[in-house]
Amino acid sequence: DCHLRFFHQGDRGIVGPAFAKPAFLTEFAHIAAIGWSRPDGQVDWSCGGSLIWNNFILTAAHCASNEENIAPDVVRLGDLNLFSAEDDAHAQQLKIVKIIRHPLHGFSAKYYDIALMQLERNVTVHETVAPSCLWLDEEVRFRDLESAGWGQTGFAEDRTPILLKVTLNPLRNEQCTEHYTSSNVRGLRNGLSSHQLCAGDAKMDTCLGDSGGPLHVRLQHNYKVTPFLVGITSFGKPCGQSHPGVYTRVSSFRRWIIETMQSNGAPEVTDEQFEPYACALRYVHIRQLAVSRVVANETGVFETFDFTREYITRDFVEEAVELRWQNVSVPGNCMGVIIDHDTIVTVGDCAAHHGVRPTQVVHRVRTGYMPDDFAERAYEVKEVMVHPNHTVGSYYDNLAVVKIRGAFGIRPACIWNALRLPDQQMEITTVGRRDLNEYQYDSVTVYDSRLMRLIPRVFGYENDNCSLADQYRHNLSRGLQSEHLCFGNDPFLVPETCTLTNGGPLQRSLFRLDRHFKHVYALSLFGRDCGFGEPAVAVRLHPHLQWLESVLLPGHRKRTNDADDATNSDSIVFIDSELELLDRCDFHDGSVGLCVPAERCRGVYDRMLRHEAAIFCSNGSIICCAPRNIMDDSDLRDGVGEIESCPRNYGALRDHLATLPTEERPK
């Protein structure tokens, strides 16, 4: 109780509910202040709520009346400062014509604390006043949630005149029971219920006056973000003391919310309209940009999307292919990557569907510069080879090689044959709903459920820090192994915006010999939303090089163990990532080198075959090279010329050998 004993001596710090920050109207365009009109014309704004339909506010049931048992009569939206007229340009104030509390709610109890308030008319939808979506999945898998309100700024503090927001972490109800039990909270006879949700933070919580206000998460789609209401502020202990707050879980009341609106002034409401994709698209043209920049020109100053920071692109990946089955109905989500002119690598689970192997490999060929400018070419499957240790449904050794009849007419991707990645950032080939991935700026929304290929930007994570959903753990009896690559990105997406494919390549263009080559690191295995928000997992190719070589190069000398692997982690040392091109570098024997592009360092591959240490600077494209081995431009041109002339010279040699008697040909 130290913070209580010395309360009056404590520093006030930032004004706001638990270190809150000022909110912007576009962030909380759905938030409503609920008020009680006085005879003198003033309004007591004592509760909050959320606009969820053009004429309905969702709030807490205990906001249906004040201490004098008087019902609120007015709501105000689009206003940050309730006590100033300076920001009233977009404010809308409407009368409440009907309040519907949940039928099981009682003012003496803390349960079923949810109510709907019908407004006198529809609001005027605008960037600063727009309905929120509802998160109707029972699982709340978000790391952070946001809440906002005009409540008290701390224990025994005054109410804030401006809208403030806080970031909170959802907690399991079991973690909350130490704060809220039937013995220390009146009206909580049976403890916390499944329709209640806890959220808090070491510094933040919501305060009195925030009652009924939103607890939401903002999900990305169409280069925008849309708020999804997860909870309704219900009750808590004195604020500013880092106690978690209790919220009414919106998903527990899906049926009641929809049916109540249908029978009270909104007969047009349907279940489908509250599906995540449908709700996110309804007002997509006015939603806040996910990443933006301010542009000034002769027409004025305006905000625009910053495409240099976009998370998901539609770039064309010519090395990716799709596997198909003739006359068999299967999900069209099996992919692979071209690694030779007649060979692809994919995951083992795509090598057969109910015992039937794929019959076609479909390759897209670019025909123009737009994302949809492509033609499909189908190749007959010649042979399928599955990793001998793989069992169907297992996430271990989940790899297969597929050979086609004919040849792909493109440059294959290279396999990254080192344990460590040259860079943690990579691209992955996935799919997603077309209407959730195109920039929509017209007030008439275009709905299109067709899947389109996407190229999200993701980052590799350490397996030890890979937090996986429970649904995937039963197939990982040994946990994640070195063959697995954990990856993802921070933002959460609207469901169906991005869906992981089986065998979609994780790859990156790397610079070799003054040219770019795609290097594939791994193939996608499992995960939700392409790893956005929570990690996904891929199967790495490097740990399976011995098996891949046995299949692709049957006459090649086999790798016997990791010690003989020229790319073993003991042979490759990645030094400080801050070491840049042309920086000085030091070898273990004390000699000095220079960081240069790998293609300018003579004998790199031979040294790796001899298991000599190769020290990389910054990434796998820059290496620490002894001065005597650094090649100048003329040396490099000679090397490139030798490589370019190799097929021609080899062809001439082969033609010459064909003219010799068999006994005279070299063995």
C-alpha cells in the first residue's frame, strides 16, 4: 500500500487515465459521449458508448440511468473536447429515443452489463463519425487493445475535458480473480463470468466516467484501419493504481445485439453485415490510413498513403507455382517454388490429397505491367518425391520435390544454403480477398471475394520467442526445431485479408556477381493471417539439403553430417550488423580484411568447402576478404565472362566428345 500511504507526495506526471494520450477523432470516430440534460441547458456527460449502426449506440447497461434513476437523453459524437466549441465543426448531437438493457441485467449485479440506445435519426457518416465493427469471435488474440473516454485522470482526480486513450493488454479471467472476487466486489456473487473480459497494464487503466466506453482493436485492410469493438467498459477498482478493468465481452452477445436492432428501428440489419470483411468494407472509403504521409503542393496540404511503408504488395513473383489436381475437388492453396528448369520444391502435405498426387503444376507468366496481366501455363507432373520421414499432418520433415514434363521458361530461385539468414526481412507468397486488398476510395464499395496473390513483407523471429496458437501445438510434439522458421509482422489484419498458402515461398532478392537472384529460405507451413499479429511457421530448406541433394543430384557426393556441411553454422560467422561495405574487418588469426561484395572476393566457395571460416559483414552479400583476394573490375569482368560463356563452351566440348570413339572419351 506504499502508493496509497504516500499518495499526496506522488508526482502527477502525464495527465490522463494511467498515462493516457490524447486521441484523434479519426481513431475513435465511433465513440459517443452519453449525457443527462439539466434544466439550465447544461449536460452532464457521465458515460461513453460506441456507434455500431447509423442509429444505435452500444454501451453499458448501468449507463441506462444515473444515481437519481434518471435515464440519459442525449449523445454527442465527433467531439474531442466536450467543454470547448473550438473543435465542434464535425460534432453531432442527437436525442436518445429508446434504451434497451439486456433482459438479464440487474442494477445490483455486475453481470450482463450491456445496452443499446436508439437515436432519433441516423448520424451523418463522416471521417470523424462512423460506426465501429464488432469483434464477434470468442477468442481475443490481440496483444494490445485501446480504450478511450472522458473519465477521471486518476484516483481522486478531475475528469479530463478532452478525449484520452490508453493501451491495455487483455488478461485471462484467471489472472483477474485476485483483483475481483465475490468477497471484495459487490454484485459479483459468482465471480467473473465468461461474458466478461479483463484488460490492464502496469501503468494504465480506465477510470470512472469511462463507463460504457469502447475497448477496441484496429485491424488493417485496404491500406486502412478499421476499429473492431471487443469490449464495453463495465467496472473496476479505483483507477490509476494499475488494477485491470473489467469489460463486457461483445462476442458473447452477438445474437442479442443483432436481433434487438432488427426489432427496434433497424430492420435492415443482418448477420452477414457484421462479418469482419463486410463490416470493414462498409465504410472503407472514410477509414483512417494505416501508414500515411503529409503532402503539400499548390492545391493545398493533404494526407496520402505512404506506399514505401506498405506491409502487403501485389508484386509479381515469377518463381512461385500452384499445384492442381485434375477432376478432384481440393482447396486451391498448394504452392511451391521453381528451383530448377523442371523442378519445384513444395511441402509434403501438398504431395498428395487423400492419397491422390497432383497432376499439374501451373505457372503464371507475366503479360503486362499490371498485377492481373498474366497467363497461366500448366505442366504435367512427372514425378513426386516426399521426404521419407514425413507423415501426413505432421509439421516435421514436411517437404517434397515435384518434377514436371518439359521446362519452365524462367530463371529458377536459388536455395539459401546457410543456417543463418542474410537478413531478417523477407517476402512471402500468399493469397487474400481481392476486395480487402485494393485501395477503395469511392463511396460505393466494390465487393469481390475472389482470391488474389499477395506478397506480404515479414520478418524472421527466433524460434524461442515464437508464440503459437494452441491449434497448432498438437502437431508439434517436439516443439519447433532448427528446420522451422518462425516469421511474422506486427499489425493485425481483418480476417481474410491475407491467408497463408501451403508451400508459399519465403524469399529475398540478393546481389550476386553484380546481379540480383531470388533466394528461397523456406516454405510456409502453418499460421493465421500470414503471420500478421501472431507468428506463423515455415519449413526451412537448408536443414534438408542432404535429402534434397540425394534427390536432385543422385550422383553427387552426399553430405554425411552437419560437420561436413560447408555451410554449417561453425563455418559461417555473421559479425556485427553495423559493419558496412568497405569497413575494416578482422580475421580470427589477427589479420585484417575489407568488407566487400562476396562476388569480388576470390575463392570464397572453395574456402567454405574446406570448412574455413567465412566472416560476413552485415549480411550474406558482403564478406570480409583478405586484400590479396579482392578482385578489381577487370577481374570481375573476366569471371562474369567465363560464367556467361560456360554453356557455349561446354556445348562445343560435348559436341567434340561425341565425335570420339567411346574408348577415347575421358572417364
